[in-house]
Amino acid sequence: MRLVAAAATLLAANAAAAEPPDPQQRFWDALRGLCGQAFAGAMVEGTAAGDAAMAGQRMVMHVRSCREREIRVPFHVGEDRSRTWVVTRTETGLRLKHDHRHADGTPDAVTNYGGDAAAAGSEFVQEFPADAETAAALPYAATNVWSLELRPGDRFVYGLRREGRRFRAVFDLSQPVPAPPPPWGE
């Protein structure tokens, strides 16, 4: 009987060791692998009137800061350095928040919105539905779903969708660019 129990324990241990890391961990590791690098991109879809101002402007994402549980990715549009994507590892998975600042570093009235990944996603794509804090502060964004797609060596895609609203920016990961100036507030 002890032999059977020992064999079962050994099989369970081997099966656990053989399981690959979860998709969120693989995504996190790939994003951390870009730390310190910057990449140029462009808006490929924007349905809001304000998106027209971004069309044709140089866009740069900079994986600027990688801590144990937080990765900060400033997103520059032309000379505007107001936006930073903040990806955090929580006890339950990944979280995406948006940190918006004025040129003097003070927080914008619309900041710290986003949400937690509602599912495991894949090692390449994570989706973040709006959380309760976002829905309360920005009722029009209550149905937002943000997505991050990361194909190492190929592309990084930031997306937003909700009924009647879409935005996507694609960055070329095959060609790093010089790091931009720090985002506003840092």
C-alpha cells in the first residue's frame, strides 16, 4: 500500500513539474523581457473624434520600469508624454491601469482607470474589462475592454473596444528605437 501511495505522490509531483507556467505568467515574462527598450508604432484604428489628432503622429512605447510586481510602459504620442500603462501582478492575476499626467506631473482628472484580466488569456494576448472603480468614475467606460498583445520579436498591440468605440496602436518589436524622455510626472 505504501508503494502505491509513494508512486501516486511521485506521479503527481512529476505532472505538476511538467505543467507549463500559466499564460499570464508567460505574458508577464515576455513583457519583462522588453524592459529598458522602446519601440515605435502607429495608430491603426481609432473611431473617436479625438483619435484623429493622433493619426500620423509618432508613437513610442517604452518598457521603462520593471519591478517585481509592476511594469510601467509610457506611451508617447508626438510630444505628449502624459500616458503610462501600468501592468501589475496581483494575487489573482494581471491588472492594467492607465496613469495620465499633466506636463507639470500632476494627475489628470481622468486617471487610474482599467481593470483586471477576467480570464487566463493566452501567453500572447491578455484582456482587461473595466473594473468597478472605472465604471463608477467613468460611466461611459463601464463596458470597456482593453487588450495587450505581445508577439516577441514581432509586435505589441494596445487595444480598446466597447460598443461604438475602437482604438488600436501597433508597435514594431523587431526594431528598438532610442528611449524617449521620461513621461510627465517621473
